[in-house]
Amino acid sequence: MSARSTRAVFCNPLDLAYRLQDFAGGPLRAVFREAADPSVVYFRDRFFMFASMSGGYWHSTDMADWQFQAAPTLPAGDYAPDVREVDGALMVTASRRKPGSPIFRSADPVAEDFERVGESAFAWWDPHLFQDGDARTYLYWGCSNTEPLRGVEVDRNSLRPKGEPVELLSGLPNAHGWERNGENNRMAPPRTLRERFSARVFGTHSSQPYLEGAWMTRRGDTYYMQYAGPGTEYNVYADGYYTAHSPLGPFKPSPHSPFSSKPGGFITGAGHGSTFEDAHGNWWHAATMRISVNHRFERRLGIFPAGFDEDGVLFCNQTFGDYPTRVPDGPVDPWTGTSTGWMLQSYRARVSASSSAPAHGPELAVDEDIRTWWAANRADPGESITLDLRQPRQVHAVQVNVADHQVARHKPRRHRSGPDEQPVALRAVHPQDHPVRYLLEGSSDGSQWDLLHDGRVDASDRPHRLILLAQPEMFRFVRVTGVSVPWEAPFALSGVRVFGHHDVPAPGPVTVDAVRTGPLDAAVSWTPSTGADGYNVRYGLSRDRLYHCWQVLGAERLTLSTLNAGCAYWIAVDSFGSGGVTPGEPVFLAAL
């Protein structure tokens, strides 16, 4: 068996044990994994990450290896927990629609549990604390398509307001294209029973965006009020920002919004997050990424390199936002210093399976879409899927993504790794205790196989496991074989993603045509490039600041729907494939 690498590398969605949720409300039951709305801080030489509905928090020294810490004193079922350092300790609170949301504090969370120190004096949703350099402390909150985000100065011990709340910002979907509701910022009428229920209860099909997830960052004399929209279930879920010279404004919208946006690629969405700095002065942004198939709240977490340019513009590097990212051991350029250089080798590979459920063929494990998946036709151990990369490739890492196929339709099962284990109720199934297990193997010839991961002995549940090889290996074939699933459902995979190098040239450059079709939209098309797996449409407000990226697979056109009214843009289209990337030449797009 090949040894795991000890290098600090991660790949979005993050390699975590995501908690299973059993949603019994509404007309349809749904069972799904969820973590969302990440708050991340660097405190006492490690990163602490809190996320919705997780029953605890994660901590890490390198952002690659995250340890889950159960926290019995913290509410397990609250949304949007917020963590910030206040007076040398971590303060944690979360969302409640009524007064009395508990407030917790710990000066050393790894060594001691959180202590309840108070409760909210008023109702808040998506709360966020910020302590300024003069020790004055502020609370921001809001999660609504009808109400603005608000802020108020608070007592730094009790969090009681010290003045009247201030309205900070509201949605402007007629001026900010990225704030418009819907997939690709286009809202379709509700069709299914679940969509109609969601529209009635949550207002998901409103023309107004949900603005939420406030996060404050101060850099120099500028305050960056970050916020999310238009909705967590859309591919265009993103974070934008306003700036001011005081913590309560007045705030001015940034034309560079959204600064965190990932509407294309294997997994989409990059909203409701947090911006934080590591020990070396490198900036990062954590955000919510969506699956939203089994339920609209079926979500994951991602982290992206970030930074501020010389003019104070906040940005994220999300050009290959779901490819492996290297964690630097010193200060780096966020555009070049975190890349592994590995390219995806498995897109549309030849693929076969031991069996396949109807409408879930094996090709769906290599289509670069986490919302589609291969599923075996039987709920038995030993079901497998095999990728043929057509030629040997230098493989550095494999990301294996598990899909929760028809979980709500099946009963809990006796876990097969131990004959004495008892069946468990689905509500009690925690993936850390009852993991999906599998074998991962690689081969150069399809006959002799190297074992890369052994789920028979590894009891951890990692639905988006990244397996790093200690040394790169030349493989043509990759095989995943199911060992056990903690419920009577078939083994299913949404993506077997092989990363490394292939000794072929990068695809050629493309010719781009871009036309503004409205104040908030543009039609972008380009000539196809032979050998390209896909294209990165990069754009920004100046030729040398193409901070935004929309990845496109299987097409040579895009309706760019995330533009801001009154802004001119530059657009470049890069072609990429297993052999590398060919940057495109920027073209100008006038304002309309």
C-alpha cells in the first residue's frame, strides 16, 4: 500500500466528516450531509472553524488536516455560528429568531470547553462579532430578502447594545447582477412539490435576494463589510463587500463585488464565509459550497486564497477553486504560491462499473459535476467503478467523493465491519461512527494493482477524501470498490477525480467575442480549442485585475450574469486540459 503524503494540501470541498441531517419538516423527508456558513479564525497557533449544524467545531494547524472537536455545551442544531476573538478569548454565538441566543467563551478551546457567559438581548440571525483595535466591539446581523443588514456597538462582555442599531446595506439586484436570485441569476417558477413548499415557507422564489452572512475585516483605515447573496442553493451564491472608514459606516458598495464567486466547476457556490489571516500574513476566505440535491441545505465548505491589492481591493483566487491547494509555509503571492500545478486527468475518462442504477451510469462519476453520481444497482459490498485514463498519467492525488444516494428511502443497516454491532436509527447515524468505506487502487496495466486507501482498516468517514500519494505514480487505471455503507443503500460516487500530470501539450488559445446584452449581463463566446477539457472565463474591472472566474465545461459560450451596472470589464478565456493551461488575451467590454 502506498504511504499517504504528509504535505499540507487540501482540495475543495474540504475533506471533513460532514454531519448527517434528517429533515422531517414539510411535504418530503430528506436525509443529507451538511456544513455551511463557516466562521474561521486563527487563534493560539491554530485555525478554528465553526459551521452550521455540526455539533462542535474543527481545528487545524495547517488547514489540510482538520480535527473535529465535539462541544457538548454548544447548541448542535443552530445555524450560522459565529466565532471571533474578543479580549484574548474566543466568543461564539449563533442564530435565533427570538431573544435568548446563548453566548459562549473560551480562552483555550482545545484544553477546555466553552462556558456560557450570557444570552442575546434581542433576536438575531447570522450574527457576527467584531472587536476593533481600540477594544470597542460591534455586532452585525441579518438574513432576509426584506430586511437590511444591521449593526450596533455592544458591551464586549455581555454583548448588550450600547446604542441604536444602524441599517448598513440592502439588496440592490437591479444594480448588482450577482445579487439576482436563481440558478445563473435566472429565477424559474417553482415546479416540484419541494420547490413550492420552499417558496411558500422560505420565500426562495422571490425577486429579492437573501442578504446574509455579515463578516467584518479591517485593513488599515478601511472596514470591509462582507455579505452573501442571493441564495445558498444557487451556483451563483457569492460574497460581496461594502467599505467604510468606521465600523458602522456609512458604507459604499465595491464595484469589484462579488469578490468570492464560483459559479462553475465540479462544485459551485462560494458565499456566506469569513476572511482570515494565517501566521505568515497570507489571507484566506472560507465559504459555503452547494450540492442542494437531496435538500436545498445540502452544503459543503471550501477555503480559497485571498488578498488585498495595492489599492485595497479585496479578492479571492478561485480560478481552479476545486483543485488541490498547497498550504504555504511562508508569505506567498495568492495567485501563484498556493498552486500544486496538478491538472485533472480523469475528466470524461473511459469508465465501467460492476452495476449501475437507472439514470446513474458510471460516466456520471467523471463528468465534473458533484450534483450527478454513479450508483450501484445493488446495496452489496464489492460494487466497484474503474476509470481508464487511456494512457499512463503521473498521478499525485485522487479525490473520492461519496454521494448519499436514496438514503431517506432505506433503513439503517448493521455495520458490516463488526458482527456484534447493533443497527442504529438514522437520526443517530453520525458519519464519524458509521462511515462509508471503500478501497482505492491504481494500476499501470489493469492487472497489477497498488492499494492507495484501505477502508477496511480506516474507520474515518470522509465523503470528500483527498488521497495524496507519497510519491507520484504512473497509473492508467484507477478503481474504487465499496466495502460498506451505514444504511441499506447502494454505494454511490459523485466524483472520482485524479490529479497529476500528462505529457501532452496544453490546448491552444481561443478567440473571444464578448457583447454586453444588458447592464448586468454579457454574452461571451469563443472558438473551440482542440484537446481542451474546459475554459476559465476570467474577468475584472481592468486588464490586469481579472479577479473573477467562471469555469465552463462542455461548451464554448457563457451568459455572464454577475456584472455590476455602470461598470466596464475586461474578459479573458483560458483553455485548459490534462497537459496544462493556455492563458487568453483580455478583450474589453464596455458598460451599458
